[in-house]
Amino acid sequence: MSLESLQTPAWSRLLALARRRLERTGGELSGSITLSNSTDEERRLIIGITGVHRPVGVKSMKVDLADLDDSVHQEHEMSLVAALALLHGPVRNRPVESSEEDQAKSEAIRDVRRRAGAHAGEQWFRTFLDQLTLDGTITRLVRRGDADQLGWAGEVLALLPAAQPISIPVLAERATGNTKALSGTPIATLVLRALAARAGVVPPANSEQRRDCWESAGVVMDDLSSQVLVVGLRPRGDHVVADWLRDAADFGIPFRLTLHQLTGDVTTLTQPDIWVCENPAVLRAAAAELEDRCAPLICTEGQPSAACHRLLARATGTVHWRGDFDWTGLRTTAAAMTRYGAVPWRMSSSDYLAALDAPLTETEPLKGPAAESPWEPELAGLMAERGRAVMEERIIPELIADLSSGKRHPTSPRAGRSR
């Protein structure tokens, strides 16, 4: 059936307004539409539809939808809704669509909570879902028909943090049955956002940050890129990596280990005390000042890597752990206490205040979600009250004093060589 008469300029805006009104109300023909700044051609059309004269110069005119529907029916023997569908596609029922979308979003959230296991009850996981809701991510997933990807992200998170380093393809296969499911996919992006929320940091924005984020949960992109910086380690073992470490310790040389090197021959740290710092500047200063007298020191360089975790898992002595006085530093210290039975190192309220009040130094505002300090609950409260973060570099002299053994370590026969 021809609808040529409805495709003239006089009808164009009327039909567009009618469509918007019908879509908002679910197709109800009650109410009216108002045409502003009408042309003379539109004015004459509206007079014909309503039977009410509108003088020249009237720019705003109201038309009842029922009258518009009657006019279309009389001329074309079909309803206004049917005519609109033939002209420009079906008239949407937005209230129903909105209700269905809300239901789909709620179902997606229930699904990921169910599949994420024990994480569903943790505050960081609730923060993660709140972020996805507020920025429209869940809405976009639902509208694209990809809501199931949120559930698959939950399956991945349920396996993290990994007790032992695990590669991304293996993790993907265990969680989803598809080895490529975490290779630059929306599922990977969702998991990384969750891990960032868990660590209290912003989502990763580049490949290096993504690698660090994965490794914070024990996931390895490859065993060569996962590294840990050390000095002063004298492990037990009759193999090349142990020899390298002992040689480097004898000369006070910082050494960078890869996960690949640590997955071959067993490298066991038998020294009674192992010290862990967060920032390379601390390790560099200790190596420069103490040389071969430096106590065994491992640097996490932020979030501990898989290589760092593999090395610490083979420490038989006491692990002394510290990080920056910020929320991430509190989280990593608490995690190390749980994972390694670590003892916080200069991570008390008095240490925080001394560093904070040191003269001629600057601090920066605390950022991200707050964390707890289970070894000394007052510390987290004090940090929240002061609102300032203190980086490790500010207390390097104190840390070096702790790392000094006061005597030279016994050296191997190779220590006779010069550096």
C-alpha cells in the first residue's frame, strides 16, 4: 500500500514527534504532540487533521494522537502505528525494553556473583561491580548481547589468586575451556578491572601495567618477563642460578631473576632473615652502601610478580616485609603476612608519623580505596586521618641500618676476583 502522501514535508515532523511519543508510552494513543515553529504547509495539514482553524502566524500547534491516528486510518486504512512501522521500522516499546534491560543487568550481576565464588562477599568485588554499573559497562554488555562475558570473568576470578604461577592460556582453558579467552578479549578486560579493584589501583592502561596486574594474582604472561630484583641472596643449591646469586651477593651486585630461571633447579633461601622492600631505590642504595654486607633483600617493584612469589615460597627463614605507607602498601603487607607469615618491617604508626613529619620532605595525598592494617589497626586509621602517603625512599637511611649486618659475609672462592 502506498504511503506517498505521508512522506511529504508537511507530515515529516508530525510523524517523528508521534513516533517518539508512542515509543515513550508503549504505543498508547492518549495525549498529544506539539509542533513548534510550524510552516504554513504544516499549519494547513493540522487544520485538516483536527478540523480546527489555526490563523496564519500561529507557530505552536497541538495535535491529539487520536486525531492523527484517525486521519491516517481514513486515508490509508491502517493505524498510525502500522503506518510508522512501514515507513521507518517498528515502533519500539521503550518501557518494556527498559524493564527487560534492567532484568538482564540484574541477572548478569547475579550470575557473576555466583560464579566468582568466595570473592562475591568481598568489598573489592562489590566495588568492582559498582564501577561497572556506574560507568555503563554492564549496560553495554547487555545491549551487545555479551552479558555472559561478565559471568565468564567471574569463573576466571574464582581461580585467582593462583596458589602457584599459572600462564594465561592455562588459566583461560581451566576457567572457560578456551585457551584464547583471555588474549586481549572483553573477558580479560573485565578480569583486569576486577584485579585492579582488588589491589586498590586504577585499571591498567598499557601492556606493562596489564602484566603487573596479572602477576599480582599469580598469572604469568610469559616466564621471561616475570622478574624479581634481589641483592645479597646466598641460596642453597649446586646449580648455575644459585652460583650466580652467590657470586652477585659476594660482590654486592643487584641481580634480576626471571621466573624461567626459578622454575628449573630448586633455589632455596636458607638465610634466617629475608628482607623485602617495594622500591628499587631502596635496594640500589643498600647495594651501593653495604655491598657484600647487605642482608638478603628482595624488591617487589610494586605489586609482587610471579617470580617474586616463586622465590619467596622457597624461603625457610623469617620474611620481613614493608611497602610504601599507602593503601596498596598496606594491602601487600597484609597479603604477605597471610601468604608467607611475614613480619611487617618498619610499618608501624610511629614509623609512619616519623616519616610524615620529617623536615624538608614532601608527601602526596592518599589515593584509591582505603585498606586495613591488621598487624596494627591504628595505622590505617591514622593514615586516613592524615590523608597523606609516605614513600619508602623517605626512610632509606633507617632501612639501610636495618640491612647492615655489621660484618662481611663469608665469601666463596670466586669472591677473590675484583668487580
